[in-house]
Amino acid sequence: LQILKECYEPNADTGRVRLTHDGEEGGIVIRGQLEVTADNQTRVLSAGEAYFFDSRLPHRFRNVGDGPCELVSACTPPTF
């Protein structure tokens, strides 16, 4: 299990190429707004909202808010 505290500045994202890896992934937004795209579904989450998906699906994260977005995420198995 890998647990991360992440921070995305406004307009920051994980890149144009979507991520994929074995396992599952979830997290909760602590501050700001985060756009989460997994496969064909996109949702904008605010503080207190969470996500969970199969990490084999192509996915991407993007801060769509005006300020920093902080979240705590977890995935298994670790991807470092």
C-alpha cells in the first residue's frame, strides 16, 4: 500500500498521457477542487469528497480551482 499527500497548484495536472498501473486507487480531497478522469468518466471533486477506481483504467488528475488542491491518496500495490 502506498499513501501520498499530494498538492497540485492551479491548472497543474498529471500530464497529457493518462496514467495506468496494476491495482486500485483512491483518495480524498482536503482542500481545493480536483478533476478526476478515469476511463470515460470525469468528475470534479471538492474538499471532503473522495474517489476510487481500478488503476488499470487510464486516469488523470487536474486542479481546476483557483487555489492549491491538496489530497491524500492511496494505491495498491505501490507504484514507486
